[in-house]
Amino acid sequence: MTINIKKCTFEDLPLLQEVGYETFNETFKDQNSPENMNTYLESAFNFNQLEKELSNTSSQFFFVYFNSEVAGYLKVNINDAQTEEMGDESLEIERIYIKGKFQKHGLGKFLFNKAMEMAIECNKKKIWLGVWEKNDNAIAFYKKMGFVQTGTHSFYMGDEEQTDLIMTKTII
């Protein structure tokens, strides 16, 4: 088993769009209406939106490869790219998704460790993320990684307001 990571570039946009769409849909389609899923997917993963996000120097995307196949991706934000006002001492994990067939191989932890490494390199004091309150598997994973709930915020899936838990880990 070989695990590798690669920073995404503009040449990767079509694949990033495909993997982002696939993993988000796979993760949340069973708990949301098709209409709300389609509205969100078309907004968050359209080519222009991803190009804008990839152009922001305070955001970075990474693919994780399992035996040379793209298995998922990570998106991190610092400074003004963070989705919530958390200050200059924070790094946000905005997205960390693994395709279903590659789960339970340690790839989420591998991506999490990449985010931690980046936070340390950037001299950040904390790392944070938002996770849907109904995503029990992800919440359990983040708790295992040392995150604690520090708040909540609204997340809109189409026209439905949902609650994300804000979870934070202090970097020592």
C-alpha cells in the first residue's frame, strides 16, 4: 500500500471538481433532499468557484493517492480565506474527504497530519473545522484527533439551514 499527497494546481481543476462532487455527494446524499444536494453541489463545485478558491493564496488543496489512485482531498485555509473569523493564529480544515472505497485505510489521518504540519510551519496556535452535527463518524474521528467542540455555525444545504459544530485543536 502506497500513500502519497500532491498539492493541486490549475491543471487539476477538472479532477478536483470530480472528486469534490463525488465525495460530498457520497457522504451526504442519503441525509438530504436531491434538490438541496444539487443546489449545493452546483454552487460549491462549479468550475469557476473552484478556480476562484484555488487562486486564493491563503487556500490550498491537496489530493491523497492510494496506490496511485486519487482517493480524496484536503482543503485548508488561513488568514482571510477562513470561513469564520478565527484570527491570524488559526488554520482551518475546510474540507477533508475520502472516497468511500478508500475509507478505513488511514487516509483521513494522513490528510489531517498534513494540515497539522502546515499549521506548525505557519506558526499557527490552533487548527479548527466545521462538521455537520449529524456526521457522527467524522465527529468521532476529530475527537480522536484531539479536537473539542468550541461553538456552532449555520451551514446551508440548498434552502435548508443545518448546524455545524465548530471543533478546535490547540497546537502545542
